[in-house]
Amino acid sequence: MSEKRVVLVTGASRGIGRAIAVALARPGDEVIVNFASNTAAAEQTASAIEAVGAVPSLRPFDVCDNDSVRESIKDIVKTHGRIDVLVNNAGITRDNLLALMKQSEWDEVLETNLKGVFLCSQAVVKPMMRQKFGRIVNVTSVVGVTGNAGQCNYSAAKAGIIGFTRSLARELISRNITVNAVAPGYIETEMTQRIPEKAREALLAQIPAGRCGAPEEVAAAVSFLASHEAGYITGQVIHVNGGMYMG
Ligand code: NAP
């Protein structure tokens, strides 16, 4: 691994993705902040990255648009010379009971959360194979393992990420590329602020830690899996959930 890493974090304008991008940033590293449309928030992530002495760049693209993903990652490799770490973090929810779920709610969630992971991973695999080093970390969710009423679409996508992670890990470990997943429980971000108060209380009651998690606590696990020291760990899912689920 080169001393200075080139890191790409998808969905890094806010929430968990921002915390990951900042946690991964070491002095001299080049940290690419992907997001969908929220440039003002992405600029705040960039400032936090700059504050630790790393070099941020903003790359808005839609993770489920194959052409944009391919062009952007090709350009990143051309500009920065390599890509050491990919964190597939971008994700959305469109919650509904299955009986009421629109096909568009299913499609949007599967596209962003699962197809996005496929497209971004596929685009970095060749450069990582050429440089004989890589770290891919996928952000899944506790509900990808436990299920959750109202989230058939989201939990299917997140369970899909776990299968994808394990298969790709087997394909790439001989090339010194690891592929792992981090499964957050209930983390305080804009995504969870949308949960109604009663449902939040019910969720908290299921967490032995008695509190929700902070994005930085997820970022710490991602940071470890992206490190040089984690080179013998692949195909794993690290749960960061305050004891909500113990696999
Ligand atoms: P968030 O606050 O809603 O942020 C979502 C991020 O994803 C934003 O940066 C957004 O960009 C970006 N994004 C959305 N669609 C995109 C697309 N098509 N292409 C590129 N970027 C896109 O979410 P979060 O709570 O931090 O969640 C981050 C990840 O953790 C997700 O994968 C989520 O499923 C997972 N997770 C979260 C929790 C939790 O409790 N929060 C629990 C388990 C798992 P814009 O700002 O431009 O919209």
C-alpha cells in the first residue's frame, strides 16, 4: 500500500458517510467525497477532511447510473494514479408495508443500495488488481440480518450486500484485496430522524446499550477494515449496534 491513500466514499455528504470520510482521512491522503446532489453538505465534509491535513475532492454522481460511475472512477484513477479504498455507503430508504409497497419504492431502494454497490465495486476492481492492493468496505444494516417490518425492500438490499461481500471477498483475496461489510444498528442521522417518535422509542427499547449510535462509531469499524493491519480479514460483517443483534 502506498503511504498516501486514495479513498472514495460514496454518500459522504452527510451522516455516516461524512463520518467515514473524515475518519479515513490522514494527512496527505486524497479523499474523494461522492454524493447525489447536496453540494453544500459535501463542502462541509470537505472542510473537515482538509482540517486533518488530507486533500478532499467532491465527485457528485449517482451510484446507480453505470455510465456516471464508470466515467467518474476512470477519471479518479487517471487523476490520482490509483484507488486504495472504496467505501460503498450511499443508501436510501422508502419504507412501506409490503402490501402497500409501490414497485418504484422497491426499485429505487434496490437500485441505490444494492446495484450501486455492484457498479462501484466493479469499476474499482481492475485498478485495484493492477496495483495488487485494495480495500472495499460495504455499509449494510442490522436489518439485512434480522429483517424489519416496513422494510422488505431495504432489508432485501442490505442482505444482498452481505452475499455480494462474501462472494467478492472470495474472488479477490488472492490479489491482496479485502472485501468486508459493516452493519450499523440504529445510528443518529437524517435517515433515522424520519422515524416516528413511537417507533423510535420501540427501537431504543431493543438496544442493550440504551442509546442510539453515533456515525463516528460506525466510521471507526470502517477505518479498521480499511487499514493495512486488517489485511487477513475478508468476507466479514462487523456489527456496530450497541448489542441490538449479536450474530
Ligand atoms: P443519510 O444521512 O440519509 O445520507 C445518505 C447519503 O447517501 C447522502 O450523502 C446522499 O447524498 C447519498 N446518496 C443517496 N442516494 C445516492 C445516490 N444515488 N448516489 C450517490 N449518493 C447517494 O444516510 P445515513 O443514515 O448516513 O446512511 C448511510 C448508510 O448507512 C446507508 O447505506 C444506510 O442504509 C446505512 N445505515 C444507516 C443506519 C442508520 O441508522 N442511520 C443504520 C444502518 C445502515 P445527498 O446528500 O447528495 O443526498
